[in-house]
Amino acid sequence: MKTLQAETLAQDERGSVVSTDVLVSFGKLEREGYTHVAVTHGAKEWAVFDCRTQQLHHTNGVESFWWMFDRIVAAF
């Protein structure tokens, strides 16, 4: 939790919109000044439209990256 929060604070400007899954480590982002939108994969939710930001949020890009990364590492 501390690592994810520290990296988010270091990399993303406060006030930014952050899209994540529902991992508890991201729970404090709103209190830190971010707009946080979470996608609940356990409920078969792959994208969510947020009325506050007027945007569709998903984590497909980053999940695709890690899926490919895992396959590349496994090949070595």
C-alpha cells in the first residue's frame, strides 16, 4: 500500500483523475486530492462511465501491458 501510494504521489499531479481497479491500496487517493475512479472486475465490470469526469474509465491498457510483460519474462 505504501509503495503504490508513494509512486502515485510522486508520478501524478494532485487533482489528476486516476483510474484503477478496486485494490484497497488506492482507497486514499481521493483524500490526497485525486479524482479516483475504480473498475470492479469481480463484478464483471470492465469499464465505468464517471459523471464527475464525463469520461469512460478502464484499466485495459495497463493490464494488457502486464499480460504481455509476463509472457515475455516467462519466455526467458
